[in-house]
Amino acid sequence: MSDLDKASPELQQLVADVDTGGRTAGGAPGMVIFIGAVGWALFQLWYASPLPFMLGFGVLNDTEARAIHLGTALFLAFLAFPATRRSPRDRIPLQDWALALAAAFAGAYLMLFYRELATRPGQPTAMDVATACAGLVLLLEATRRAVGLPMAILGIVFLGYVFLGPWLPDVIAHKGASLERMASHMWLTTEGVYGVALGVSVAFIYIFVLFGALLDRAGGGNYMMQVSFALLGHLRGGPAKVAVVSSALNGLISGSSVSNVVTGGIFTIPLMKKAGYGGVKAGAIETASSINGQIMPPVMGAAAFLMVEYVGIPYVDIIRHALLPAVISYIALFYIVHLEAVKLGIRPMAMAQARTARQKFTGRALGISGTIAVMGAVYWIAIGARALLGAAAPWVLIGLLAGLYVWLLRVAARSPDLPEDIDVNNPVLPQAWPTVRAGLYYLIPIGVLIWCLAVDELSPALSAFWATVTMIVLMLTQRPLLAFFRGRGMPLQAWKDSANEVVQGLNDGSRNMIGIGIATATAGIIVGGITLTGLGFRMTDFVELVSQGNVILMLLFTAFVCLVLGLGVPTTANYVLMASLMAPVIVELGAQSGLVIPLIAVHLFVFYYGIMADVTPPAGLATFAAAAISGEDPIRTGVQGSLYAMRTVVLPFVFVFNPALLMIDVRGWWEIALVALTATLASLTFAAATMGWFRTRCRWWEVLLLLVATFLLFRPDWVVDQYAAPYSEAPASRIFESAEALGEKERLVLQIHGTNIEGDEVRKTVAVQLDEAGPGRERLQKAGLTVTSLGEQVRIANVRFGSQARKSGFEPGWEVAAVMVPSDRPSAYWIYLPATLLVLLLWWGQGRRARAEPLGAKGVA
């Protein structure tokens, strides 16, 4: 059973209206929706698998797959999402059947007439134009139903911009386009609706969403909740800490903040209210916890998969860059809820089993060391098997994995089944180890996913496919095997129930994908409008005019636009729009200002602020879901949640100027550990400053000093930059020498100059990341740069299309003015010492004051 099934009918309806479609038709119509959803899931599994290539059957190119994907999404959207609030929920009107069939035909048009369209590119017939126009209208109506009216309006605005270009102000004017050209660009090519966003949806997003739906249906979400409660329920403010940790764990498999709020919040919000947090703070904590699930690797939100295409780096690198900010954001939120508990004088609700300090230490040490030992053993056994057995290794490893699964199920069988809920009125703390071992086998599919991504370096789609196959095998066998190990044999009913759970999970995955598929298609209208009109080139001048070339103002403007768009546009569409319009502009204007901003930092900046719209009032959907559970005012809940989210809001500004937070230009494990520890400490001091509480209530000057310490820990380079520049100029002729000397994943920084598209002479600072070691010229070519050298003059001969170099601002034909080499200056890490000393002094001073305050006016942090 899915965790969502435990919620009240009203909350289930809220999630359905947002994520899966609010119509619950029965009989034959309901069966059509069900068969369509399951069929979509089976198609996506086939497309993600290696079977078509192994069997030589059913091989589809990208365009055909996108057409099937969109046609199915449109068909299900008109059947599953009612037209209005007054439309029937228990049956499907005839007009919706007609719209669904027409939309399915228009969506699949590229596949149905693929050969004919390929013979007349750029010369659409009347049938082509009519189908394209009808398809765009139907797509916008499906968007209004499944995603929301603001998203549909945004699509209409960009379509209008295509035609109204000649009559617009000069800064955004263009020559316009004919109806034929617009229809062809938007619907008959891969430049518009069938573009990158829809391609990522069909290739990556669906299979990951399906994996998460199956894991939740199997009981993985409930397992993570119960483990969090068993480990943290006895702490001060335990329910709030359970909400934070369980949301982080659910974020591993779910990209929907609304469903994350509901599935966990139905237990944690009432428990937090009972503990003493109050309804507003309880709802705000759950909201702040749940929206951050979208930034938690390895799954993250749907927009994260789009970064693979927009940034041009492997998904495993996206995970590597995003991991540290996500983790420290959750650590800071955990600390915030602890400070709230201290301020409110909250005591533990449930008592843990009495143990001595030695027993606690021994238990924790054994747990941590045992986990590390098991992970190390699994890794080295797998590596050793591949080295020794060669081609036979996969079969041996599958056998070992099956043996591990059976053994973990046998261990789980010795413990009672996990409860499907938490008694809100009389919470009883379960024992930690029996709770943990009762579902350890749920970690196997997650382990397969991470292994395929990080170790075998398979594509995200193929990694998720093997993880999903593992998940299906687990779902089919867990009930019968548990019954067998408990001495009840393998009853036929257990097999039937397991098969039914798999089918229901396939249905869940497809229903969750309808809105995402529609949103990515509509995002294609936005991207198509940008590429057809050249709006992207004009945005540089517009943003430079607004920000006056100041990078901070530029980032503030971008953050503001993200938040405003997020009031009515989902995260995925928000990201597509801002990544297409603003990300290249920020990188370009930063380069012209002499500031090298990594492209991934800008994209994560946009991603973070798009997510924040789910919590910020007045229209944060996750906030409304939490308020519906707590029974409090959603605006007050949103304001409080925004306060808690400030720790996440500040992070994007930090990693834009300090890329070390994204594991960029960090050398060696000791440096990674140092950056991680100090960044975590900075996020804790910032949380204390925003809460006005450290060990006791902060005075104004203590808040100021905490903010100073936060700044120094987050930006140690700023202090050193005031005395010495980070780079010094070397002759351009040293480019190959410098490229060869850099370590793996380090950046080569260059100053280049040339004439831009508008005829202006421009000088800018750009950088490109170099991968494995080798000769400098070869490393540059692998990064997408072909460089010619004639004496002291070095020129960029070519920049490969779609490469990291192209996306980072390198221009073919431009001259390299200088190679920027790190200057010989003191390490910025020395600033960590006085910053940490300042934090320790504040901690010591507040401790003395807390001990001197009267009882009842203080808390012990």
C-alpha cells in the first residue's frame, strides 16, 4: 500500500488534483485510464531497457519516442484531469473523450507520419499546419488542467511574442514569424514542443519517477518514516526531527514536494502539535523539510535531469555538485527544529529504552562501523569479482545479490511487520535495531541505482531501469518469501497480492508523470519561442540594463523572477524558462566582469529558487497541503516556512561565488572534508542568527557576530581577495603547458577577447573544466576546444557544439589574451581559524550567560 493511501480523502484529493488527476471514474472508463497508464509504464520500461537493441525489434529513435510519450500524456490528461472544479469526477464526459483522442493523434503525429515528414522538411502541408495548431491548442488546454492556468498563460504569452515581435519595444523586438513557420518550428521539429525538455522527460524523468512510485508502493516510504521515528523519536523535539530526516530520505525517491508533505505530514504534523510546536510551526517545518527533498540526490526533482542536457555534464557529476549543499541544508534545518524545541521548552514525547552512556556509545559505534564494513565488503567483492571473473562477473554478482536479498528477508522475517502508521495520540517508540532490520532489503534497489550511476557509470536511464527491475523482483517476491520464512509456506494469495502491487505501482508512476510530461512539452513552447525569435540574445542587453552590470543585482533579479514565476508555474517549467533565458546571461555578464561563474552553479541557483516557490506565500502548494493537515492559516504557515527556508535561500549565492561548496576546484579528501565541515558550521551559525538563539537568546550584537562568522566561513576567499588577486596573468603561449599541469576536474581559466555578434569589442574571463590527465592540447580538445598557436598569438579555432567550452562562453575565432594561473598567495582556508574561534567564543559566552539566567528563562542547546 502506498503511504498516500493512509491520508484522509480530502488530502488524497488535494494530491490527486495537483499530481495525478482528480478524476476517479469507475467501470470501463476507469479501466481505460488504468490500462493506458500501465501501458505507458510498460512502454517506458521497454524504451529504457537494452532489449530493443539486443532483439533488434521495437527500436525507436528519439523523435518517435517523444511523440508516443506526449500522445499518451495528452490522452491521459484529458481523461484523468477534469476541465473545471464542477466537472464530474466519477465519469468522463463525451467531450473529454473527443479531446483525448484528438490530442493523442496530434501528439503522436510525428511518429505516425514520420517518413512523410522526413521527405519534406521545412515544407509543411495544410494538414501539417492544421494538426500543429490544433495540437498546440490542445496542449495548452491540457496544461491548464494538469499543471495550472499560469503555465498555460505563459505558453500563450510566448506564442503571442512570436507573432507580435515587430510591434514590441526595441529591446525585445524581432521581425516576427508566419503561422506556417511557427507551426513547423513548434510541432514538426525538435526545436519546440518535442525539444530537449520533452526528450529528458521520456529518457530520464519517467523511469526515475516510476522507480520512486514502486518503492513507495512496496513500503519503502513507510520504512524510512518508521526508522526515523525509532532513531529520533526519543529526542527533544523528536517529531520535528523525524519530519526532517524522513523527508530527506523520501527525497531520495520522490520529486514531488506536495506528496512528500502529505505522506509524512499526516503523522509528523499532529505529533509536532502535540509536542508543543503549534500548528503553524509544525506545518512550516514539514513544508521546509519536504521541498528540500527535490534537491536531495540521487533522484532530486525532474528539473535535475534537464541539467544534464543544459549544462552538458553526466548526471553523476550533477549529483556530486548538488550533494553537499543539500546535506548541509538538511543539517541546518535539523538544528533549527532543535533550537525551536529549546526555545519552547519542549521535552521528549516518547522515552527510549534506558541505556548507560557506554551502551549508547557501543551501539552507535557498532552501527556506524558495521555499516561502513558492509558497504566496503560489497564494494570490494564486486570489484574483485569483475577483475577475476571477467564476462561471468555480472551473473555471479546477480547471484550474490539475490543471496543477500534472501538473507535480509530471512532477518526481516524474525521481526514483526512494521506498523503502517504512527499512533499520534499515544506514540510508542519502537526499538531501533528491529525496526532497521525489518526493511534493510529496501536498500538493495537504491544501492543498485547508486552503483550503476557512480561506479559502472551507466546512463541515468539505464541505471534507473536496472534499479526498477530490481524493485519489481523485490515486490513480486517479498510477500511470499516472508511468509515462507515465517513457516506459512508460499500461499497463492501472497503471489497475487504482490503482482497486484506491481501493477498498481506502474499505474502510480504513470499518473504521477502526466503533469510532468505535459509541463515539459509546454516548456518546449517557451524554448521554441526563444530560439525562433532570438530572445536569448536580447536578454543579455536587458539584464545588463536592469542590473547595470552588477552580478549581485543580476542574481537578485533572477531570484525574484524565479519566485514570481513559481507562484503559478511548476519547478520544471520554471527551471526550463530561467535556464534558457537567464543562465547564459549570468555566465556571460559575469565573464565580462572578470568573474568566472561555473555554469552548474548558475543552473543550481535557478533550480533552488524555483523550488522555494513551493513554500513562499501566497501560492505555495506544499504550504497549502501542510496547512490542510495542521488546520492553520496557509499564509502564516508559508511565512514561517519561508523563515526556516532562509538557510536554503542563502546557499545559491554562496556557491555562485564559492564553487568549492559544489566540489569544484577542490583537491584531495582532506580539502573536501575541510570545506564540508566549515560549510556545515556556517549553515548552523546562520540558522542560529536567523532564529535569534544559540545556547540562549541572542543579543543584537551576537546575531551580528554570528552573521560575520557565517560570511567568513562561507566566503574565506573574499578576505584574501582584498589583499591579493586569486589569479595572475601568464602569456597565452603557455596555454598547453598550463592545461597539462592541471589536475583532473580542475578548471583552466583564460582571458579572451574578440568581436561579439553585435560588433562590439569584448574582453571576458572564461574557464573550462578538464578531465583526465594528458597532453594539454588533447585535454583541450576533449573539452571541446581547438586552439591554434603562432608564436605568442593563440587563437580559438573551433568550439565544439554542445560542449562544456561552448556553454561556458568560449567563442570561435577569438584570441586568447592571457592564461590565468593561481597566484602565489596565502590559502583562503586560514580564514577558517579566526571564524571558528569567533563561533567558539560566542558559544562559551552564551554558555556562561545561560547558566546565570533563572530557570525557565533559558534552554540548553
